Amino acid sequence: MSTPSVSDGQLTPSESDTDILLTPANYYDGDDDLWPTSQDVAEMAIMLNGSASPLSWDRRSLKRLPRGTRPVKLIGEGAANAVFELALPEGYPSTSEFKGWLLRVAKAPTNGAPPRYNYLKQQEFYAGKVKTHLKDHIIQQELIVVRDSNIVNELNLFLRRMDHQRKEKFRGSFIAQTNWGLLVEDMRPTDPTKSILIEFKPKWLNQSPTAPSGAIRCRQCAMELYNFAKDPSLTRSAPETKPCPLVLDNPDAPLDISSPFRIAPQLAKFSNLTILSSLYNAANHQVIRDLREVQEYADPNGPLGALKDDPLFNFAMTIRDCTCFVQIFPDKAHPGPEGPLRIRLGDFDLKDTAVKFDRWQAAERNLISSGCYTADWILCDGKYYHPPTMCLLEWTRRQGQPLHIINIQDKTCRDPALSKSWRDFLDPLEVSGTIRKLRSDAATLKVMLQRFNKDSPKAKVCPYRTKPV
């Protein structure tokens, strides 16, 4: 398993971006030859804060990557970042300072644009906002100076050699030249025979404040359904296999949907009761409770009620995209330093509101207009299917809920029958219900929905579904 995972958090720098600030080679502050210089730090603080107020780090306390450092393993990569395990040069006297850390660096945009990742803003956001609210629940992270280390060239040579082994969508992408990197705590087990690592994204631990009042799906389950139905692929997993965030830290959730193996399906093969107990404890851990509370505090109005310049909403969307790392120590005789379970949150990539805000609002509108929040049924090629989700809200008894149907309209028009009006398929009594249209590759989706057919046996069918006449 990779740790920490990488995401697509990006920031668009200004022309005077602090990440690409270079002190002239002949500049000397009469102090020492460390970079950044005292003047650099003052300028960085002004760029970030509008004043020379102190940053979260001191220039003399910064770690500096020595020349001769080389990558030994690509731990994980996303569209914007990559994480590497490093080997320090032989004989380097401060090797112990780097033990237990991984290097996280930003990729160069493939279109030739300037780098979009600002390390200083990310670190100040981490230290000022994330750490303030989530305290010891988070993975440790530090800025590191990579200037003059030649590590970027080493990383790119390493990626070129293994390019054929990378995921196809990441091949040909490389690391951007920079003065900075981030050191992130290595959450991988030091002894894989004694501990297990699982990763999951807690996502929206509360329902979206702008979800429709009749919603029978939480924001995350609605989004999983939308992506599944809008862009069907035979290799895509059904949303029912993904955990519903509302069951986390919810002891009253029905057993049918609260199985901890929805968080870590790879552990279902283990019969070790300690692992099962640890998974339950992870789902109901104080870390999850605190994260839920912070999410609710930071976003009381939801995507459609938020203001674009509200830094708290940006913060809420950032922490909704974090990753939860869970270390499990199954051997009761040899627990970890914190007991049988150790949980940390990571991947707090500050989002660029200027780029993301309209997308966040559009996503919420799409979930509402498509019926993914509210629909009890999917109608595809004249047949009804159970939406393949297992959300806590679906499994909540409801009285007098009106009929809601997602009607799939074929966007490819390969088969005219798939593009009939929904009225050609419905009983007249159903017309009084709410019909939402969603364009998709209906032929592919129909194949993916076969086992969810209304009339086919299904082991776990929501007992509270409003049925079509």
C-alpha cells in the first residue's frame, strides 16, 4: 500500500511566487551563506501574509537535502504530486534526521505552464489551519530545502527509467524544478509481519447543507451514484462497495451497511478478531468524531450557500478530501506505541478556490438535478433497477416519500430504443412522481445494472424504498 497517498491539490502562483524566488548568487547578508537568507524570509512572509509577521518555520531549523541523495522507491503519485523514499549519501552525518520521512514533490504541468504548487502556502495552511483544528490527529509534515541538491534531476531520471511501470495516465509526467519539497511522515509499517496499514477517505461526514430536503443519499453516496451512472465503465466498482461516511462513528447504523470491510475490503479474508475489532474501532474513533465536528463548523451553508471568498469553506472542502491512515497491530502481545490502533489524517492539499469554486457548485447542482440525492429507482431501457448504493439515509424509515426516478437517456444513440421518452415506459400513475433525466452510455450502464434489476433476487435490498406502481 502507498503512503501517504497523493491528490490533486494545486495553487496557481503569482508572478512573484515565493516558491520560485531566487536570491542573486552574489547576495550576502553578512550572516552566513544559508538559503533562504534573512531577507528572503522577510520577503516570503510579506508575500504570504502581507506583512513581515513570523512564518511557521525558521530558516536555521529547516532541513536541507544533501547533494548525492537519490530516490529508491516511488511510493505513490497523482496528477499533481509524487511521493518518494530516499537514500541519503553514504557517510552523511545527519542521516537520522531523515529517518521515518518521505519526500513529496510537485509535478511539472504537461502543457508548459508554470508550476501550480506553492510549497510555502501549503505549509502555512498546514501549520496555521489544519494543525490548529485537528492537532495531533494529523500526519507530521515539514518544509525541506532541495535547492542545490540536484534531487529533481535524480527524481526525473528515476521516473524515466521506470516510466513503463507507471499507471498509463501518469506516464511522461515529471517533477517540476523547485527550491522546496515537503517531508511527510512515513506511515508504512516498519515490520509488515507485525502491523497492517489501511487507507480510506472519510469524505463528507455530515450531509451537505444544500442537499434537497427529501434526500435519501448523503452527499458522498450521491456523488458515487452520479459518477457510476454518468460515466459507466465495466471496470468501475459499484457505489455499494464504497463506505457511506454517515455510518462512521454511528453505532446505530444498521449492520447491513456498517460493515467495516466496506472501509477495508482487502481485510475481509482475515479471520483475526483483533483486526475486525480494530476496524470497528477505527470507524468509531475520536479522530473521526473530531474531523466531523470541524467539517460541520467550517461549512454551515453548503456549496450553494457558500461565498467564494470564505476561507473557511475552502478549508472545509480541503479536509473533506483528506486521507485517513490506520495502522493495525493484530498481535495483542506486541501492540504499537499507541496500542493496537494508530490513526492519522493526511493529504491536506489547500484547494484553489478561484479554480474549484464553480466546479463545487456545479457538482452540487448536478447531484440535485439528476436525482442522485433523491431517486429510489433507475429506469434504463424500460426496466427498473435498484440504485447500487448502500447509504445510511436509504436505510432510514420514511413515510409518504414521493416517487423519484432517474431516467437514463442514451447519449450515444446507438440503439434508438434506448432513447425513447420516459413516458413510453411508465404507468400513468407514475407520471405524478418526479422524473429526473441523466444522459449516459445506456447500453454499458444496462450491463452494469443487471444484478440490480428490480425483479432479480438481491441479498441486501433497502426495505424502505418507495416502489413504482
